Amino acid sequence: TTERNVVLHVDDVSKNFGGLHALSDIDLEVEQGKTHAIIGPNGAGKSTLLNVIIGRLAPTSGAVVFDGQVLTGKKPHQINQLGVARVFQTPEIFPDLTVLQNVMVPAFAKRDGAFRVNVLRSVDREAALRDEAEAILEDVGLADRRLSHAGALSRGDKRRMELAMCLIQHPRLLLLDEPTAGMSRHDTNTTIDLLQKIKARGMTKVIIEHDMHVVFSLADKISVLSGGRIIAEGLPDEVRGNIKVQEAYLGG
Ligand code: ADP
Ligand code: MG
């Protein structure tokens, strides 16, 4: 048996939007280097939980702790500086920049501590960074699109580019909100392969995912969220056979 090394704690987190209890008493422990999937029906609170972790939303109560540091109360860019990166459900990109430039921007922003408007002026001098960005674009299967305008990419390619924008930051914790949403089966499988490659590098991941094929291909542990509560949790095989999970999905 190996020792459990929990790197991310979600500690009794609740989030209300007015009278709506989007999250109620959520406890989560994510182990170093593992892929922890959060699944559940639409409206379950998955994106809200992710936004609380990355500091976009303040919880009504409770706290999030990453690697011994309390994230709750910190700003999103401060949390990002601690090694936490995220891929949103809707990609947030720079449509008028090239794919290569998009991938280089987060590395500059991280190095400088904040995004700077003059960042593009120094881009050409950063040969090493460019090499790394090109290698990452190769990894995500976008090498041949590197000089295209990002805004011209297909939805699936935008998601891959956003993943590349995360990888260049060398995050210690990567949060993904439905990374295969809008992708064809072929692109979904390519993304699974890519995420498995990242897993081999030891990065901790929290993945929100609707597609059960993706979940069971990648997850080491699964938490099932329904109505803002965790209704089941365990290894993939345990969750697969759990009747409560089936009820949540079948609406029973
Ligand atoms: P999921 O990602 O699991 O589909 P969400 O976290 O997006 O679910 O939403 C959970 C619940 O919280 C839903 O009922 C949603 O309508 C509500 N909600 C989410 N964000 C907000 C917000 N900013 N203001 C009010 N209600 C919200
Ligand atoms: Mg969502």
C-alpha cells in the first residue's frame, strides 16, 4: 500500500446564490499525481465547485487548501501563481493572436507576475519559450495550425490550444471543465491520449466530465455530485456499480 498524499482539500464548502444552494457541505481530497473526476447531471454544481477552487467565486462557507496554503480569499491570479491552472468549459483565448502566440502569453504572464500589454513586443526575442510552445503544440496535435489565428480554429482545436496554454505554465494542479465538450469521437480519443500522457508526468488533475468514456479512461477516483451534494465517491469500478449514481443519471 502507498501512503496517501493529499494535495488539494476542499473543506466543508457551501455556495449559495441567493436562496439557491448550489453547493452544500462539500468535502473533497485529491491526491498528488492523481486524476480526480467530478461527475454529475447538469446543474449539479460542478462548475461552481471548480470556480470556488480557482478563486473566481467565494464560497459562502468553508475553505479550499492546496499544498498547505489556504486558497480561499486569494484572487484567481494569485492562485494561478501557486501552480493552479484551469481549462474552462468555454475557452478563453485571444482570437486575434496566432495559436503560437496564444500559447506563449501565459508563460510571459506567469514570469512577469501579471499580464502586460507590451508582451508581444518581446515575444520574438524569446526563442527558448517559442521552442517550448512549439513542442507543446506538437503534443496537443496543433503544430500545423501554429500560425493560424486562434479565432479561426474549430471548437475542438480551441480547447486543445487552451490546454496547451495551461501546460506551458507547468502547473502542479490542472483543473479541466469538460475538456472534450463539443469534440468528435476521434478528437475526444486524441484528448484522452494526451491527458494520459500528462498523467504520466505526475501532474495532479481535477476533471469535470460528462462523457463516461472519458471519465472511465482517465479517473483514478470519482466523486459524484448531484443537487450540490456529493452522493457517491470511490474508485471507478465502485462508482460504476453504485445505484445512487445510476439514479442521479436516470433521474430516478
Ligand atoms: P454544472 O456545472 O454541474 O452543470 P453549475 O455549477 O453551473 O452546474 O450550476 C449549479 C447551480 O447553480 C445551477 O442551478 C445554476 O443555475 C446555479 N448557478 C450557477 N452559477 C450561478 C450564478 N452565477 N448565479 C446564480 N446561480 C448560478
Ligand atoms: Mg458546468
